[in-house]
Amino acid sequence: MDVTLNEIAYLLTVPAGALSLDESTLYAVIEQDGHLIEKQWVGDELKDNIFIASCAEGSPSAKYLLNEDVRRVFFVDVDHVLQCSEYDESDEEWNEVPLESESPIILHPKSQMSGCFDDQNNQIIFFQTPSGQLQGIRVLETGECSPLPEIWHEFQNHTAFTSDNGAIHFMFIDDDNQIHNVMLDSNSNTWHDKPVLGGGFGEHDLIRFTATSTDEADLGFLSVSLEGKVLYLSPQGELRELGHLDNQRFSAKSSEECVIEIARGGKKLVKAMCGSKR
């Protein structure tokens, strides 16, 4: 299926989403009556509703991570404790993956989640703790969890991806609406903070944002505001309003080249959102 700005913007408004490996189906994860549901779309047609888990909390975000070996969704229960489910291809159903940690991993009630894969195919999940502190963990195939080095910031809107060279990038927006690109140095196991060019997304209140490329030299950002504006921050730091999302329908504001360019790379962008390699 084609992936347009309509689908990309829509995925930025739901808790989590992904594109199937054969690129035929769009997955959108939503909370419905206390249950976590995977809606499967083929074009404009709703193909199926798949039950993931019960007792799910209607939090701002979940995280869908998908590649050739792993298909997992991370979310929180009614007590704001991190949970994980994995899709079993043979049984065609989602099963719980017990997370092993020294104590239950509790999230702030309004925490977003972001994440990616590391170079060992482990899952990296970022979230806010109950105190508001940003925290990252590494999740192994067995469900064993270990903390990443402490992140010293307390900002809510964030995203993450693994770059083409394998580096883990964690990005957040500070109180001055400046985007920070924080990279994990695998040798020293420390974070290095590098502000992104431009003034970020200005005064716009965002639902969520994502990187438009996994190429560190061509790093732009796409977001949807609470008012439904679809915004693009170019690698040069220029902010543009691409259009508006209303009732899951995107209306372009203009025929700018960047609209065409982002749409052209739609499949790769959505794959990067769920951790898949481009």
C-alpha cells in the first residue's frame, strides 16, 4: 500500500503504529474500553481489529517496535506499570512478555513512550518516571530489563530512532521549544546533547513528533499539533506548515516540494518510527 502524509500524520495522533514488513498493512494501536486493540488498515479499508491486552490504561502513548525478528508493543496497565506483548505469527495472536526488573517499572500517568532497536536487536524504551524524569531501559528477548545511563531532563515530548550507522538517538523538546538530539556513546556509555538547528516547532503544542530520516546528516522532523496542524522542521531549521489533519484526513496547505518529498519517503519514515531498518 502507499503511505501518504495522511497515514503518517494519523499515526502521530494514536498511541502507537507501524507498517507491516511486506508493506501491505498499516497497524494502529488504540485503547478501547480498557483494552489495547490493533487496527489493521489496507488503504482506506479497515481489515481487522486484533486484541492485544486487557486492563490497558488510556495513556498518551504506547510503543510499537517491529523488524524481521521482533514484533512487540509496549504499554502501561491501569497502575501505570510498563507491560509488553509480542505477536505470535504461528498462532496469530498477541501474548504477554513478562518484564524482568528489580522492581515494577512505573511510568508517569502522562508519560509518552518512544523507542528503537539497538545493534543487538534489543529494544530500547524511553519514558517518564513518576517524578517526571526521563528514563531509558534496554529490554532483551527474554524480557530482562536494564536501565540506560540517566537522562537529566524532565521534558514530556520525545522520540527516538537508530541512525544508519547504528547510533541511538533520543530527542526531546525543552521548555523553550528547542529540540535536543541526545546520542548515546556506546564506548563511554554516556549521553551527548546536541541542540537541533532552528527554533524547533515554535509555540505550537504538539501531540507527538518524529524524525523524518535516519541519516544524521539529513535530519528533519514531522509533527502534529493539538490544533491538527501538520508541521515540518527541515534539516536547515526552517519550520513549515504542510497542512491540516481533521477527522483522520490530511488536507495539504500547498504543493510545496517538501510535501511531495516526505510523501515519497512515507514507507521508510513509518518503518523508522517502529524501529525497522530502512
